[in-house]
Amino acid sequence: MAMDIEEIERLIKESLPDAEIRIEDLRGDGDHYSAYVASKAFEGLPRVKQHQMVYNALQGRMGNELHALALQTSVPEVT
């Protein structure tokens, strides 16, 4: 079963309310996505911990409903 972009965004926003999220369906199949997530919550954390926070937000769907997610995370730039 595939996940749609809106569901992925909703789950991430529940855990990281300030997140800026951009998601692209790489194959048009609802199974292979690329995502950019920026959140102040990532500040001071190593990249692997940032990614773990996003995967935790997906509540176990990674590897099940969501087959592949190429993930890029960052801390938002201060303007």
C-alpha cells in the first residue's frame, strides 16, 4: 500500500510543527519519494539524529507503506 505526499507531510508536521517540508514523488508510484525537511529542532544535532527524528515521525510506516525515502535535513536559515 502506497502513501501519498499529504500523509507524509501530516505525520512529519505532527512531530515537527515548525518544519519546512518539500516532497517529490520520484517515480509517480507513491512508493519512492525524496524529501527535504528543515526544522529548528535539528539545531546542534548530527545528521543521523535529524534523519531518525523524521523516520520516527513516520510512525513505523518506513519500509511498509513507504518503500523508499531519500531524505535531506537541515536547520532553517535565519533571515
